[in-house]
Amino acid sequence: MTYCCGVLVRDGLVMIADTRTNAGLDNISTFRKLHIFDEPGHHVLALASAGNLSVSQSVVSLLHEGVEDHEAGERQMLRDSKTMFQAAQLVGRAIRQVHTVDAHALEQSNVSFDVSFLLGGQIVGGPLRLFMIYSAGNFIECTTDTPFLQIGEHKYGKPVLDRAVTYDMNISDALKSSLISMDSTMRSNLGVGLPIDVMVLCPDTLEADLNYRIEPGEPYFHDLRERWSAALRAAHSSIPRPPYLKNVRSKADE
Amino acid sequence: MTYCCGVLVRDGLVMIADTRTNAGLDNISTFRKLHIFDEPGHHVLALASAGNLSVSQSVVSLLHEGVEDHEAGERQMLRDSKTMFQAAQLVGRAIRQVHTVDAHALEQSNVSFDVSFLLGGQIVGGPLRLFMIYSAGNFIECTTDTPFLQIGEHKYGKPVLDRAVTYDMNISDALKSSLISMDSTMRSNLGVGLPIDVMVLCPDTLEADLNYRIEPGEPYFHDLRERWSAALRAAHSSIPRPPYLKNVRSKADE
């Protein structure tokens, strides 16, 4: 499994991805899923991937080497995209190219062509944007109404984002929310695990403000996990007991 | 969608189920999914269902009318089960009987034979037990290590159970945890909704200690939802900001 999340607030962009891959529970490995394409001063793009690793890695390789454009008779690389929209289109075309090559053989082996990406970043002259690209190559864009997108194992970490994330929040709080969301996911799904890769990009800096790997035992994240658990237990205790069981004598209370 | 949860602690059993069914988002209805089979002093069984409503209702009808036992040449009803294990077996056989009748035709219409049940309760002479029964008719039993089972849309409501529920907790706290778990699920999935049916059964009472429907606007549950949201926001605020962004000046803070 995988969990990746992008949070786009007025203050900036957070991209976060775990690194665990598995082919069955008995074959677990660590692979980077957050790929940075950057040229400081010109563009910073972060691409997070979920799904079949052979497909997502092929897409990333094509974006580096160039996706063939038969009409123009040339290869287009992600770094040459003029706008974020064109960059998202190119990721979609790379997915379709891999589909053309691999999907039939995968299907013969009962492996589904399953892949999705988050693409966030900024290209000089345009705004900071965030997209989610599906396995068919189509995509949606993050807006201010719901300022986050998720791929992979998204359910466990969604309630905290639904409640905490707003477009007006501080970039540090957006990063904190994404880390809590990752923690909730890691606790409930062993297929999502440390280390975690994080990128933060503020508007118009055109250079990653953070490109960081959180390793097992890293003090802040360890502390965040302990504090969040304790706070949830305290929140649970603070809610009055239901009034429905008036006639029940609890043995646990005796 | 559906969300049902059973919590079995030393102090007793909580069964909780929402009532929303949908055939697409444009066809939403209310159906009871928590079915009680009881004869005070002899047995109390609660059966919660998820999946295809036509399948789950047929299973419930068979359990009332009797599942044919060709070897014994008779029909077996759930209320005649001697032990909770035999009751779980009978639910499994009812599922298989409906499968024999309906699965092929459903498949022809591209509808999957998708159903699952939680069966909890006590039969005189035996202990309080809780089972989860799959669409193939096989089942697992809840144990003290993980004292809850879930069916339907289980992911959103699992983190809070993972953190809060222990076998030694008070029955009122177990009920509170299941309500918070239901709230988290309802917030993130529109396919899960009020009213909510709840049953509580303490050991050896052999009569439901609570058999209650929480309707929209019910004061305690409304208050629980507000308090839980506020507590989560407070918990989020109480965690220090990540130390990774030292050089970033947040515009949101200016």
C-alpha cells in the first residue's frame, strides 16, 4: 500500500508520501514515492505515486526521458512544461503510453493497471497548483473548498484532514495536519510505513522550502505521534458517558 | 453503504448500525440493519448486516422461517440454536442457501453477491460472544486482543477504536467509543447516516439492556459530535508546530 497527501493552502504546498511497498505481506520494501523535478528559480514539481510500482516507475522514467509526441515528432520532458496544467497533461500522457505498452500483458497475469499520482508545484510565471491524475490519464485540480488531495490508502487519514485543514491555515499547521493524517494511516495499515518524505513549497520561492525524509525514531514525529494519541484519549475521556444505560451496573466500575 | 460495529468487552456487548441504504447517490432510503432475535431469560441475539440488501434481508427471513437441513429433514431457526457457535454456523448456512438461489442471476446482472454480518449475543448456558460472518458463510470470532469487529465502511471509524477500546473498559465507555466511531464514519461517507440503532447486552442478563434508536437531532449524540469535533481541533492545536520550517516566513501569520 501507499499513502500520499498534498495540501495546498494560501500559504503554500505540502506534499507527503510514505515509502513502503509490498508484494504480499511477506515482501515489504522501501521505495521513494515522492519525486522532485526542480530547477531553482524556474520550476519545482513534486510527483507522488500510488499503485503498481512498475507502472509508476515507468511513468517517472518517461517524464525524465521524454514522452513521445507523434504529432510534434519530438519527446516532451516534464521539466519543459510551460504551465502546471501542461505538466499534469504530460503525466496523463505518460500514463497512457505505459498503458499502451504494459496493460495487456498485466491483464493476462491478472494484475490490474492501477496507478495514480499527485502533482504539485509551481512553474515560473504561473501559480502554485496541485493535481490528482488517475490511471486513465485524466485529472482533477485541488481548489480552495477542499484544499487537499490524497492517493492510496486515503480513508484512515481523511477524518483529521476534513476537520483540520482550511485554505487559510498556516503552512506549518498544514504540514502538521498532513503528518497527523500520515500517523493515523500508519497505525491502521501496516502497508504504510516510515520513512516519510516531505516537501514544502511556498508561493513564488521557486525552490523547495523543505525536502526532508523523516526516518524511524526522528524526535519530532515520534513526539507528535505520542501527543496525538494522548490527546485523542483525553478527548475521548472528556466526553460525558451516554445517558442511555441508567439501569446498568457496570462491573468494570465496581 | 453501511457501517456496523460490535464491541465486546468484559462488561458487555455493544452492537451499533446505521440505517442508510443506497442504490446510487440518487436513491437513498432508511432500512433497519440491526435485527434482534430474543426471548428474555433464554437468548438475546443481535444480527447486523452489510452488503446487498436483497441478500441480507433474505438471510434474515430464512433465519426466522428456518434454514433447510436436508440431512436432518427439518428447518432450523436461529432462535433454536443451542450455542452462539451454532447460531453463527446457521447464519453461514443461510447465506450459502441464498447464494445457491440468487448468486448466478445476480452475476448475470453484474451484481456481486456481497454480504456480511455481525452476530453478537448470549444463549442461556453459554457466554456472551461476537462473530463476523463473511459472504462465503465462514466466520471469525472476536477475542480479547481486539475486542471489536466491523462490517461495511469500516476504515474511517477504525482509528478511534484502535486507540480507545480495550477489553477492560466500562460498558458505557464502549458505547461511547462506538458512537464516536460511527460519527467519524458518517462525517466522511454520506452513504452512512442517521438514524442509528444501538443494542447493549450485559453478561447473563439475557435481556437487552438497551435497544435504542438515535434519531436526527437526538441531544446526547448531537452533543457528542460537537464535543468530539471541538476536542479534535483542540488536540490538533496542542501539538507543537514542526521544527522543519525555520526559514519560512508564513504570510498567514503576518
